[in-house]
Amino acid sequence: MLDYHLHLWEHGPGPLDATLEQVAAYCERAAAAGVSEIAITEHLSRFRQTDAVLRGWWDDDPDPVIASTMARWWDGDLGADLDQYVEVVLAAKAAGLPVVLGLEVDYYAGRMHTVAELLAGYPFDVLLGSVHWVGAWGFDNFGEAAFECRWETHAIEGIWDSYTTSLEELADSGVCDVLAHPDLCKISGRRPPVPEEFHARMAEAAARSGMAAEVNSAGLGKPVAECYPAPDLLRRFVASGVALTTASDAHRLGRVAECRDELRALIRSTGCETLQAYRSRSPHPVPLG
Ligand SMILES: [Zn+2]
Ligand SMILES: [Zn+2]
């Protein structure tokens, strides 16, 4: 069992230093829960080095309210040092702790070459690829009124189609290794009449890119109240030969390895008994456990 999606910090302003003690505590909690290896995968958007090369990306969105809302949210989440983060996780790994160095990378339309250039300077083990926004609309961010109200004003098919197109572009960019929370577009609980059409595109995107897909329990605490991916999408991933990882997507120690039994049961129900772990961005199989 793995927990391959972990954050060190909650969203919003706060001290954004990584410490060896915190990483060690995550490892200890995971091990006590029967999780053999973790990946620390902080959001790329939280680092000053990212801001230096991507700042202003939201201005590509034609809606000025959405763009300015994203700009304000971005600044409120910013301030960590990528070099310090990498140094601390590498020190934990060198000390023999069962941890690998990762990052949760957002999809930036038309700018993934810039992202790839930034990341090439660091020895990451695994890169998660996430679609958290469509244009500059942070659709999974229910704390922002301008973002939340768009769920009411836009047709659900269009939302799912835009999300899926972004996911396809992210997969085809080749920048990341694992599709994080693959059907995050279901977060509000609203689904199109035939979600299978979109699931087919998501599974095909993962299969042709060679990416793994993450089975993530964070959706259980959202309006949709379901793990990512939906059972139909999970079956399609397995049938297409897409490898799997497991993830709590915890943002604090108390949630590390959360819902591991649910995730294991979900995966086992497809007949799959193997997960995919990574070193230096090369995959290797590990038992589901
Ligand atoms: Zn995410
Ligand atoms: Zn996350």
C-alpha cells in the first residue's frame, strides 16, 4: 500500500517551511497504518520559483472576475521555497525513511514547456498531474464565491468537456507521471447524463500517455462523497492497462493514510493486486498489500 499524494501545508497563508521532523512524522503514521511508502507531493503553485516563471497565467482567461479571483487566491497560497522543500525531502530519504520526492503539478494551458524547464533542475521521483482549474476558474475551490457560482451558471456537459480536454492536454504534454484525482470534475456532485463518454476519454488519455492513475480518497469528504475515480472510470483504467497509485491527499498529519482500507477494497474489486511506485520518475510494481 502507498500514500502517494501528501501535502505538508494547508491552503492559505501560514509558515511554509518543510522540516525533517514533519516528514518523519508522516512516515511514522503511514507505517503504523500499513503503508509501506509515501510521496510528499506539495502543490507546485505554492513555490516562489513557480511564481517567478508563471505569474500572470490567469490573464489568459477572458473573464476578468475569474482572472482576478485566481490572482488573489494564488497570492494567498504562495511563499514556499522549492529548494528548501526538495532539500528536506531528500534528507529524509537519505536518512532511510520510506519517502520519495514528488510534486503535484497543475495544468497550465500553453505553458507546460515552462513547467518542464523549471522541474528539470530537480531530482523528483514522481510528478502528479492535476487539473484544478479550467481557464482560470478554480472549479474545486468552494471558498471563493466567484468560482462557486459558475457551477450554477454553466451547463454540466460543458464543464466536464472543458475539464476532460485539459486532462487530455496535460497527459499529452508528457510532463507528469500520475493523473491525480482523475475525475475531479465530479467534485460538486453534478454529473452529465452519460459520464461514461468522458470516462472513456480520460482512460484513453492515460493509456496513450503511459501515465498511471491515482485512486484518491479525498472525494469522500467533498459534496460528491465518492473516491476518485468513479467505479466505472477505475474499471476502464484497469482494462486499458493503466497502472494505479493510492492516495489520501492529506494536507496534515492527522489525515495521512486515511481511508486506506476503502481504497484497497475499491482496487481489489477490479481484480487488480498491484500498485505502481516510482524512483527518479521510473515506475516499478509493488503489491497492493
Ligand atoms: Zn489536487
Ligand atoms: Zn493534492
